[in-house]
Amino acid sequence: MLPIQERMVDSADGEKRATSFGGAWRRQWVRTFPVREYLEVFVVIGAVTLAGWFMPFTYRAFGHIYLMAVIVLSLRVGRIPVLVAALVSAVAWNYVFMPPRLSFSVLHFEDSLMLGTYLAVALIGGQLTARIRAQEREERQRERRATALYLLARAVAGARDLDVALATALQQADALFDAKTALLLRRETGVVWHAAGTFTVDATNHAIGDWAMEHREPAGRFTGHFPTIDVLHIPLVRDGRSLGVFAVRFPADLVEPTAMQRELIDGFAAQIALLVEREELRQAGEREKLFAESDRLHRTLLDSVSHELKTPLAVLRAAGEKLGAEDKTLRTALVGEVRMATRRLDHLVGNLLNQNRLESGVLRPQLDWCDVRDLITAARRATADALAGRSVRLEVPEDIPLFFADVPLMENALANLLLNAGHHTAPGSPVLICAGRETRHGEEQVYVRVADRGAGLPPGLRDQPFQKFRRGAGARPGGLGLGLSIVHGFMLAQGGDVTAGDHAGGGAQFTLHLPHREHGLIPTDER
Amino acid sequence: MSVESTKPHVLVIDDEVQIRRLLRLTLAEAGYSVREAETGRDGLDEAHRQAPDAVILDLGLPDLTGVDVLNSLRETNAVPVLVLSVFGQESSKVAALDAGADDYLTKPFGSAELLARLRALLRRIKPAVATNTFHFGAVEVDFTRRRVTREGKAVRLTSMEYSLLQLFITHRDKVLTHRQILCELWGPKAEGHTHYLRTYMMRLRRKIEGEVESSSFFQTESGIGYRFVSEP
């Protein structure tokens, strides 16, 4: 949205462009007394009279010359002026040329006939000319309208977005109608006046605009509804739907516009309506594309989630039915299965919730000081079952600085890496967890790394191992392919990063990076 | 101490009927007598009426927040409270602990874990044997002489480290939030200075437990605080 100052600049700019169209429009609306035409009439009749004075023709010949003059004039001037020309010619002919010269004479029958012809010719010629000129004018207006709409279409087509296009359209309208314009549009936030408008809409006009939009009928000045209002409101209607209102504030001294001029305004409104509709359709198209994409993701998620849910549920149900069995060893085995199934469900739900937190943008990491050894302990405790039977080696230097991180997120990320290592390596293969401080990309950082002795990163996953629903080709069943994507999301949320690479000597390694922060002084109390 | 003829009373306040049923089964089998309440208000009424020995309080009640229930309860009653929360309720968990809850469990939890926590809570309210020393593991703390020994050898603690240890022993088996510890040792101004605590915990663990991978006496409760367990 443009601030008000910019609007004023726009409006000034619009006025500067009001050149050819503005003047012509104004002239047609304010009908003036045709001085030029009367002047022409008197000059022509006067010239004919003056020239005739020195000509040795009979007065009858002058009658024909006057008639010719009236005929010529009837092609050039309006109805009333040509009638005046006929009358003046009649008087001049009678007074100047009809004997006795320079006095009014009694008319003979033939002369009366000639005078009658003057009037008849003047009336018929004037009428014909008026019709021709009206047609001409209409033609010119049609052309001007076509040109205006063409210019509008061209300007609007070149605009990079709807706001710019609308601003351009309003500027053109200002110049063409010699008026100020504004645009009421239906937006997500409600019905608002577009910032490109060149006049400030008061409360009354706001209400009238709303009325026009709701009733899909023009309202305000020059209309049947609220004609005392100073602004003309034209609804932007497409397919019976009201998209907005085009409001035009003409100069106060204008009389009613002609049908043709109204048509031009309506044409403008229609163009703007098209523009708005086009934008709406484009947005709807984009939304649809987005829906289709998220729908695809949803289906993928739902397919794998329902599969992942059904497996432990099937175990729980079957085990539940058999728990009443007498066989003690069977019961112990079933209890183990139940525990395994619930753990799997718990992990699944946790990952889904985390993914959702990441995607909905509600994740607000609460960074605080923490001891990386605590993080490792908690992550190991959470994954103790999955890593049972493996040797886990820790390499944490004594002087490791405190990490500034969100503890639950960090623990979850680390636990996901440990689970990932457990999932992708042979049972019993060792896992190394190390932490430290390093300079990376010119920044002081701390890191914690999980390295395994498995097959390493599969080639297909090397580029984007942190994408959602990506699972290694050789991965064992189980898991949604969400774990690493969550790790990635959590690390980015904390201002850190996660990288994947090859563990020297075989296997994969994942490293969680965080910026190193210096904490404030710790009070000392040596006794 | 001899076992009282009456079983310890546990009041369960949870709106989920299945959780109540499960808790009743688990607790009854372990020798507790169980009362149930479905809402926070019912729970408070019940607590006033029959003075339970421990309360298990769910944080997702329909009528009152966990902090509301705890505040009302604590007006009249010092009964140990174990709060139950679900994933994602970290902040309400900390708020409940700050408001006087003694411990927490995150759903889903195992019954063994629940019973262990409950036992620890009930142990705490038993009259402490008036001794001047306290033992845990190979460590002996002499309160009168403010001396700590490990395997018979003296452990040199700074006064702040000693205060920290003493705080943990006083509130053993109970979760202490960062805020509670920081306020107690460094005053209310130090509330957000978690790095004090992390640094001192690192030193205390090193001196008391030596270089062990994961501390067993001083347990870190992620994002919440610490728990001192004298009999891990």
C-alpha cells in the first residue's frame, strides 16, 4: 500500500499527463456559445455584400450568390448560425441590392420564393450538417475511447503487479476525465480503498461506495441513487460478482456527461474490474497449486503414518489378547513387544508433533545456557533401548564451553541422530559422540557430532539428507523419513546448522553446529 | 518405621477416564488407596475433605490450570504433588513446579517410573531422622562441621558449592527448577543467569562424583532444573 504522500505525488503526475484528452473532454461537457460560427456567418455575408456592391450584376444574380453562401455556410456551421445566415442574407439582399438600393423594398412573388428557398436551404442544410457533425463527433469520441482504453490496457499490461497496474489505471482515468479517482476493493482484510486513489474518500462517500458495491448499481453524482453526492461510484462487476467500486470525483462545474462519455467511464471501470479479476484468478490458481502440493505431501504423510501406526497397533492388539495366557515366558515376551510398540508409537507421535511445530511456525526456541554433557546424557537415556548392546564412546574435552541453545530441541536433535545411527548400522556396531569448539566459516562455533561405522551416506541422499520423507534406499523398514528433517529444522531455529559427512575410516557422521557465545562472568566464592 | 495400618491415600485429578482407571489399577496393586476427581474443583474439594498423602495432578484439566489448582491447594496443604503433562507443555510444567509441585512425569510414562516417583515423594514427608550427617554413595556430609568427605577423603568445596549441595540434600528426590535454585543461592536478581548454575553444577559434580559419564546423583531435568537422588 502506498502512503499518503506518495499518493499526492501520483496525483500531480496524473495531472501533468492530462494533455490532449483532458481539454477536449472538458470542451464537450461545457457547451459554450459558438462565437466562432457566428463570426464566420457575418464575415461571409459581409464579404459577399461588399463584393457585390462593386459588381455590375442584376439583383437576381445576387440572390443566387447569397444562396450559394448560405449553402456553403450550412456545411460549416451549426443549425442556428446557418438560420441566422439565411435571415441576414435575406435582409442584406433586400436592403442593399433590391431596387431601390439601400432601402427595404416590397417583395415580388419571385423574390419571396427566393427568400423562402434561403430559409428552406438553411434549415435542411443545417439539419444535415448537424447530423454529419454529430456522427463525426461520435466517431471521434469512439476513437478517443478506443485510444484511451488501448492506452490503459497497454499501461496496465506493462505493470509488474496489481498495485502498480491499478495506480497506472487511475492516473490515466484522472487525465482522461480531468477528475480525481479512487478504488474500493474487496481484500482479505475486508473492503478497503486502494492506496493509489488520488483523492481522500470521506465517510459519506465510503458509505455510498459500500452501497454501490452491495447493490451492484452505480450511485452518487449523475445517477438515480444519491445524486447530490459529489462523487460518481461505479461498481466493478464481473459475472454478477461485485469486485469493488470505481469512484470518480469530477470538477464541480461539470454538467451531465453524455451517454458516450458515460460509456467511456464504464469502459474504464470494466477494464479495472478485469484487472482485479485477473489478479484474483491468478491468486486462486496459485492457491490451488499450493493445495495440490500440500495435498500430495499430506497423502504421502498419511500413507506412511497410517502404515507406521498400524504396525505397533497390530502388535498391541495381538499382545493384549494373548496377555491372559498362562505361559509365563510367552507373557514376558509379549510384554517386551508391547513396550517396544508403545515406544515406537511415542517416537512417531513426537516426531509428527515436532514436524508440525516446525511447519506451523509456532516454534520459538528458548535459548539458554546448557552443558553439552547433560544434552548427551539425556539423548542417550531417551535412546537407550534403540542403542542397546552398542558401545557408545564419548569424546568431550574438559574445558568445553557452555552451549547457548534450546535444551529440549537440542536433546531431540541429538536423540534423532542417535536413533538414525542405530537404525542404519548393524546391531552392535559402535557409535562415537564427540563435542568441541571450532572456527567454521570464519565464526566461532561449538559442535556435537554423532559418528557411526555403518555403510555411510547413500549416494542418492548425499545432497539433501535433511529433506522431509527422504529415506535411504537401503534403510530398514520403520520410520517416516522425518527425523533428519526435524533435526535440520530445530538447528536452523536455534541459529545453528547440521551437516552430514563421511566418518574417517568408514561410516557416516552428522554434526550439530551452534554459534559460540561468551557468557557473563560467574561470581567466584573461593574460600 | 512400622507400616501404618492404613494404606497411603493418593488423590488422582485427571479428566481422562482411562488414565484414572489405569492409575487406580497400578496404585491399588502397589498398596495405595486411591480417590479420583475429574476436574480441578472436584479435586480441590476432595483434597480438603480427606487430606490425601499425595496428589497426582494432570496439567490439562478442563476447568482450572495446574497453577490454579496448586495455588489453591498450597493455601492449606503441604501435600506432595506429582504433576502429569504431555509433550509440548514444558512451560506449564515449569510453572507448576515453581508454584510448588514436587515432581512431574511426562505422558506416556511407565508404571515403574510412576511408583518410584511416588515412593520418593512419600519418603520425603516422613519425619526426617534428626542427624547431623547425610550419606549418599561414598559421600558423607557433616552439617555441623560443614565438611564433605568422599571415600574417607576430604572434598574441598567452596561455600557456594556447599550451599548448593545442602539445598539439594534438603530437597532430595524433588525437582528444583533453575529459578528456585538461582533465587535461593544468588538471590532473585540472578533468576535468568542459568550459566552460574551450569558452571557450579559442573564443578560440584566433578568434585562429588569424579569423572563419570553421566551423573547419577545430580540428575539434569532438561529445560526444567535438577533433581538430587540420594538412592539412584
